[in-house]
Amino acid sequence: MRWRWIKREFSREWLACGGLEQPQPVSRRRERRRGVWQRRFWEHTIRDEADLEAHFDYIHYNPVKHGLVRRPRDWPWSSFHRWVRAGQYDINWGGDVIGIQLPGDAGE
């Protein structure tokens, strides 16, 4: 209930301040859902350290998965760089292709 309230209040303020919303299909309008939040978005309580690490890995690998970059380190807006500096990730994490050197990797 708390998150529902937070999302509702944020959406109300966002739209009142001129924030944009995505087009709404009939199903969303019927359920009285606004086009502010990503569809199928849900909250998740982190269960333990392994779950936290899995979520960080997911977040940091997402730009690669979606074809925006070839390696997590290539996404300049990622918190990955902060975690590399903190010693939590190796700079080459998520960028190794088994036995294949990718174009542009020479000399880096």
C-alpha cells in the first residue's frame, strides 16, 4: 500500500508539473492506470546478499543485453564504474567473449 501511495502521488505531481506520459492502451485506461510508470513494473524486496548481487549484475548488463553497448564498461551513465572503483567489479566483467577478440578491443 505504501508503494502504491508513493507511485500515485509521484504520478500526480509529475503530470501537474508538465511531465509526459506514454500513450495508454484501452486496457490501461480501463484499469485507471496512467502512462507514467513502466508496464509490468513491480517492487522487489532484496532477500539476501546473493539476490542483491544478482540484481546489480542484471542492471549493469542491461545495456549490453539490449545492444546499446558491447560491454558494461562502455555505458558511461552506469553505476558500474563506481563499483569498479570500489573493487566490487573487474573492469572487464560482462565483456568477455570466450576466446574471441572483438573489433575495437585491441590495445584497451
